[in-house]
Amino acid sequence: MADIMVDSVTTGIDLNETKAVEAINRLKSAVKDSTREWQINEAQAKSAGDAVSASKYRYEGLSEAMEKQKAYIANLSEAMKTINRNTEVGEKAYQKYNGQLTTAERSLASMTGQLNRAKAAYEYQQTGIEDLNKSLSANDKLMQSQIDLYEKTRNKMGAAKAEVSGLSTSYAKQTEIYRAQVTELKRLESAEGTSSETLVKQKTRVNEAASSLLNYRNKLLEANLAVTKMQPFNSESLIGKGLNTVYQTTEKATDVMAAGYQKVKSAAYQSAFGIAAIGAAAVKGAQMASELQNQYKTTFNLLVTGGEQAKEAQENVNKMQEQGSELSVKYGKTQKEIADGYQELVKRGYTSAQALGALPTMLQA
């Protein structure tokens, strides 16, 4: 179309002649058609929930429309040079098309700004961060629905465990989001032509992701502590299950006693231990076991917040507890000292598997 216009000018056809005017109008219409097309495609992609394709349609559509806009402006500018402004009719025609040129150039400037934003949005969509955010949101909703279900059936332990499980997954997903945001910031910093506005926006996203990560970590620590208070012993072992039953029964009995129900407390003790009362030594032993379990819970939390998968960390912490009993007897150390040893290794950066292998060697030295 651009060639038609240039040919008409070089052969001496004036702007007000039909062929020349039609050529200009066709170029103008081409811009409108191109814009309408990408807008329709974008809307359809959004309706289908395909954010990446919608972003792509907008970016590529604006790029094409801009090229056609540039051709329209170039042809309009070139054609205006042929107008004879020495006549009244020629001057009016010139002013008319000069107004169109000014409008077209303003439109091109606007399209340039839209294109820059569309490019940034399209590149951001390609990082997959939006999908990660959706997955995180879905997991949070699932977790809450599970907690609500347990609470409605008055299953406090089920609700607490559902919260720990859900928060562990959310923490892992938020970690992915944070890393992806940092990667995107580094890409933008190294890319040519990145505006300061874009950099500030991405730095804000990184800070927000880091803040959310800390929130999930704190919630996970609190949730783990809540489970520990209700179930202080290792639930994976038969003895641990029994002690948890005793612990929970004792707590209930204590609450009832506070209300004046001494008989209920006694019955709870009897059912739990098969004896009439609990001696002071037994109570102290239970307290020590509870403290030891809390220590291992802290080690687990340190491992998870350090980036280790919750499942692997839990399996190895359970092994630490089993191995701790053996090492305590073998090397004449208290189980608390053994637990301290594992925790110190984790604080130094050891993984749970590395700590399991390293502590026996250190005790032999």
C-alpha cells in the first residue's frame, strides 16, 4: 500500500485525487483492522483463562499495528509535500491532512508506550510466576477447607496437622515464587533498555515475595509448635503413640481437675497407666521426654526453613530420635546431649542425612 501512495505522488497525482485519497484511507483502515483483530484475540484468550496467550496477542498485535501506523504516517507526510498551498483549496487540504498527521503521530506515541508495557507483561507471563501464584492460592484454599472440616468435627489434632501439611506446601511454593522473582529482576537488570520504572516495580515484587515467604515460615513454626503441644512424642513409633495418648489424657484430666472433678482425673490416669496414680518421677520423665521432642521439632523446623523437603526432613528426624537412644547408651551421653549435637550440625548447614552420618563419627573421636 505504501508503494501505491509513493507511485501516485511521483507521477504527479495530487492528494485530492481519488486514487491518492483512497490509498491513504486504506492505510488508516489497516491500522484500525489490525488493532481490532488483536483486541478480539486477547479478549477470547482471557475468557478461556489463557493469560499467556492473551499477553502474547496484545504484544504481537501492537507491534504489527505500530508498523502499519508508521507506514500510514510516512505516506501521509510524503503525500502532503505535493499539495499546492498557493491556492485556497490547496491550503485547506494541507491543514486538514496536517491535523490528521498530528493525530496519527500522537497515536503512535501512545502505541509505543502500550507496546513497552505489553512487552514487559508478556515477558513476565513467560516466567511462570503467575501460574505459581495461582497454585499457591489454590493450596491455601484447600488447606483452609481441610482445617474447617476438622474443626467442625471437633478434631483439633486433625486440624493442626492439616495446617502444618498445608503450610509446608505453601512455604515450598512461595520459595519457588521468590526465586523466580529474583531471577526475573536479574534478567531485567542485565537487559538493555529496561526502564527505571520497570526495575522499581520488579524490586517491589521481590520484596513482597520475601515478606510472604517469612510470613509462611513463621506460620509454619507456630503450627508445628501447636502440634507439638498436643502430641509431644514421636507418633511414628508404638511407644510414642502410647505416650501421646497418656499426655493428652493427662491434659484433659488436669483441665477437669481445675473445674473440681478429681474423680475424672484419677480415672484418666488409671486408664492411661493402669495404676491408681502417677508418681512424681513418672511426671518428671514425661516432661523430659516432651522437652526432648520439642528439641527435635525445632531441628525439623530449622531443616525445612533451610530449604529441605518436609517429608525427607521428618523421616530423618525420626531416625535421629531412634539413633539418639542407641548413641546415648553407647557413648554415655544423655539423649538431650545427642539431640543438641544433631541440632548444632543442622545450624552449621548440615542436611538431615549429613547430620545422621556425622554425629556418630564425632562421638567416636
